Amino acid sequence: MPTYEVDLDELRRAFPNRSGPASLPALLTRFGKWLGGKPWRSVGSFDLALQWSDSGFPGGERHYDEFALVIRLPDGSAAGYWLAGGDVADAPIVLFGSEGQHEVLAPDLATLIARIALGDFLERGATADFRYSDEDYGQGVAPDLRPALQAFLRAETGTDDLRALVRKAKPPRWDFGEWVAGATEAYTADMLAHPDMRAMAAILDKYRPAKAEAWQVTAINIRWAGPSFDAWLALAAKDQLAEVEAVKPHLAALRDEAAAKKPGLGLWHSAMLMVYADRVWLSPDYIYTPDFRSGRPPAEAFKADQARAPREARRIPPWLAAILAT
């Protein structure tokens, strides 16, 4: 039977190191040590694993230091601390749902653990995986360790009545859903009005889906490191985009602007241009390994980008760290 994934050293990278090396909140550390090695699903279906706000909402990468996401759910949802006030001790625990849900789960980690231990989540929906399940799933039925988790939390908090802890939880000071909606609206408006985005929309006009539904799109893959640049239609991997030289200066301006606006963000190496019937949209990716059509560029290309617009150390994913170390 699989066990919970817990990597406390990796989780430290989730937290901004504003005043020296980052350290984990004490309760998160002890919860991780308690959870590690126990059968998966025995208190719920999730892992303690580093996540990022990049895919949480449009422009989420520019808010990376406002979150410390430390929980991964099987459907791709992520949860963790919303550092809106700058102090992790006062940070609510929020959810980035894989279907676009944005909600506060608890005012603090202790209350979230209490909700997990008590099964205080609906059987369906974005948070259902925080519930214990006695389904077999072909791996055997996981033991129900929620009573043990309750005992752990009582010892940690000195609170016997965990239901009272949940009931008395202070309401969040901010509406997280409204904050995400506002940040998304502002970013979307800026991008759609950006002169470089408008210029690319004109250049790529012939790729607009004709008589299309709103969701239909022509996708263009972009890969970039140092002087190495690739652009190709997602459905025609062998053919370079005919307009590559025309769009490249506009992509360069957007790429550099993002790095300048958010120090520590660095330069993306992978992105997708999406041409819809009524607009063009750019989705950059700073986290995952880029698959260059013509083969991965030499390490010097990535090192040149890091020297020109340094990423914050905790934002350097393992694949990029290995390249920069050569």
C-alpha cells in the first residue's frame, strides 16, 4: 500500500526567506513527521508536497511570494498558506481547486488538521479528497487513522474539543475568492490591452479559428533559453511557425517585462500562445521542463538567462538547478 509523500526539505522552498533561511512552521513540521510513512488515504487523499500559485489563476506566477502551497491533491488542486499579511502565523489556509475553485479552508493549519481529523468535508467537490475513504481502489482498504490524528492534534494544541476548535474558528479577514477574481481581472485587462499582445494578434490573424466556439483555439508552443528560440504549431510539431521572426520581438518584450516587474521571477523557458477567435493569450511556464523541438540548448543558454534576470533560489526547479550546476 502506498504511503503519504512528505518531503520537509522541499517544503521549505515554499516559504519566502525574507529574513534569512526559510524555516517551516512548527506544527507543519510535526504534522509532516506524523504523516510520513503512514498508509495513503488513512486520513485523506493528499500529500505534503511543494506547489506553486502559477497555475492557480492567470498571472499567478507574479504572486508567487504571497503563497506557501504545501498540499497536493490527486486532481491537481493545491492548498497552503495565503501570506496576505506577510506573517505565516496569521496566514489562512486556502485552496486552489483544479476546476477554478478558490476558497479559504481554515484560518490556520491547526483548524485544517482538525477538519481533516473529523471528516469535516463534503463527500463531493473540490475538498472531498480531504476525507478518509474506505474504498479499496485495488490497493487494499486503508486503515482509518483519523482517531490517531485527533489524538496528535489534541496533544499539539492542548485542545480536547476539536469540534469546538472548528466551530469557533475566526472568519477570514479577506475573501480569497474576491481577491483572486480581482487579481485575475486586473492581469487579464493589462494583457489584452498590451501593445505587444495586440501586435501579435494582428500577426497571427490567419490562425483564428473560423466560426469557432469561444473555447476553440489554435495553440502555438514557444521555447526559449538564451539565443535558442523555438516556435511551432502544437498540431504540426515538425513545422516552425512561419511568423516566428515577427512574433519574437513582442514575446521578448513581454518576457523581459514580466521579469522586471517581479524581481526573482526570472525568465520563462516555455510558453504557449493561444489564438482564439477574438483574442490572443500568452501562458508562460516557469516550473516544468521545457521540451525544445530542436533539442535542449546547452547549459550556457540557461545560465545566460539566469545571469540576466536571476530567479529567486527557491523558484529554481530541480531540472534547472541541475543545468545551472554544470
